[in-house]
Amino acid sequence: MAVTTTQTLRMVFKNQSGSNFTISLDNPRDNVTAAEIEAVMDLIISRNVFLTGGGALVSKQDVQIVDRTTNDLYDPA
């Protein structure tokens, strides 16, 4: 049995049709700053890195670092 903790950086954008588009990155650097993330998001938008079904990404919507703890209760013999 083990307890594991993981982190995921979620960058949420709006595309041309107004829908959300999320990019998730596992295990972001511990000391990453909001300014660094926003700069990357601005670069993704300005360079049209991703084209979605709803068109190009046009704005930043949200940024989250999600912490998830998993407690494995069963360990097969």
C-alpha cells in the first residue's frame, strides 16, 4: 500500500468559437510562477501553436495547479 501525490498544471484557453481548450502538463516545476505560465500562454496564443475544432486560441481563461493524492488500499499478493 502506498500514498502518491501528483501535480498537474492546467492551462485553459478560449478558442474562436468561445469554447474552452485545456492543455494539461504533469509534474510542473515546483517553483513555477504565474508570470511564467502566463507568458507561455501568451506565446501559445500569439504563435497559433494549437488549432482546435473551434478555431485558433484567442484568450487565456484560467490556470490551475491541481494536486492529487492517491491512497492505494489494496496490494495484491
